[in-house]
Amino acid sequence: MDIGLITQYATVGLVLIILQGLLSADNAMVMAVLVRPLPDEQRKKALFYGLIGALVLRFVAIFFASYLATVWELQALGAIYLFYVAFKGIVEARSNKHQVPDAMASQKASPNFWWTVVKVEFSDLAFAVDSTLAAVAMATTLPMIGGTIGGLNTGQFWVVFFSGIIGLVIMRYFASWFVVLLQKRPGIEEAAFWLVAWVGVKLVVMTLAHPSIDVLPHEFPESTLWQTIFWVVLALILVLGWFRSGTKTEKQ
């Protein structure tokens, strides 16, 4: 194989791994917030099922990438779902601030495990579409190698597939870390839900930039301007949430 071709694939593959890692961080944050109310043992199982679902959905999304690119409704539904999760979570987090710990423990029923898993899978679906379309858009700039798989050139398909797998590995550790963080600093929960809402805004931007909607330029979601705005705001939410949260010990 030509050394220039290898260099191109290696470079794009590395960039895609970084991209998938960042996109997986979004997914992991939402997943961690959704499973947090569960008991420890069930939380681990819910995270496991969520990761399996993310793997399956990303694999399916890669095969149907050319079709998904035409369906703006998936991003729109994903945004609506994340806004619902965020609004509900913020209201509950603020309500809990005005209750003493014993009252909270007595009033808070244990959430349904399988319903939590279903909610995690819904979020996985939204992020599978997001990450796959972003990865495919970058991979299609590569020279074609071989035939086709799922509507994609074989070489491009495997670059997207392997970068997605690595992204899921990153998500596995990030989700576990974020769950531990929420346990140590319960006050950061509201900030976590604001993060969920901000990711919902990201999906709205993707929807508005879809050719069928054409409110925003098609290339805007991948532009340096929007990516900078998104990650700066996300970092600010995290930093402000961290300083306003306090640890369990400080809250007592």
C-alpha cells in the first residue's frame, strides 16, 4: 500500500479517535446522570447495558449512515428528549436543596431499573446518530479502498468503525468516573443536568443545519466557531458547577 495513503488513513484515524472520545464524553455524562439514582449494584448493571446498547446502536448507525444523513427528525427527537431529562433533573435537584437529608431519604423511592435502562438507551440512540454522522463526514474525505460496506467505502467504513470502538472504551471509563464524581459531590448534580441541556442545544444546532431545514449553514455544526463555543460553554458549566457543589462532608 502506498505510504501516502497509509499516512492519510493514520492521520484521519487519529483525529477520529479524538473526536469520538469527545463525543463519547457527552454520552457518558448523560448516562452517568441517568443511572446515578440507582443502588450501586444496579447502577453498574445499567452502565453495562448502556454501553452494550451504545455499541450496537453505533454499529447499526454506521451501516445506515447514508440514510441517517437524510433524517433530521432523529436529532430533533434526541434534543427534545435531552431537554426533558434536563428540565426534570434541574427541578428535582433544586427541590432537594430545600429538604433535610432524612426527609429526602424517606421520600425518594428507588427508581425502576429497567425504565432507567430504557432512558439510557434512548440517549445512546441520539448520540449514536451524532457521532456516526460526524465520523462519516470526516472519513469520506479519505481516498477509497476496496468495495463498499453499508453504503460506505470499505476503507472508510473500518476507520469509522475502529475509531467508534475506541470512543466507547473511553466512554466506559469516563461514565464510571463521572458517576463517582456525582457521588462525592452531590451538589454538582444540577450542573450535570445543565450539561445535558447544553448537549440538547448541540442536537438542535445539528437539526437546524440539516439540508432539509436549512436554517443554519450545513457546515456550521463542524465549524471551528461552533466547536469552540460548545466546548467553552461546556467547560464553564463544569467549572461553575464544581465550585458551587461542595463535597458530601461540606454539605453536612
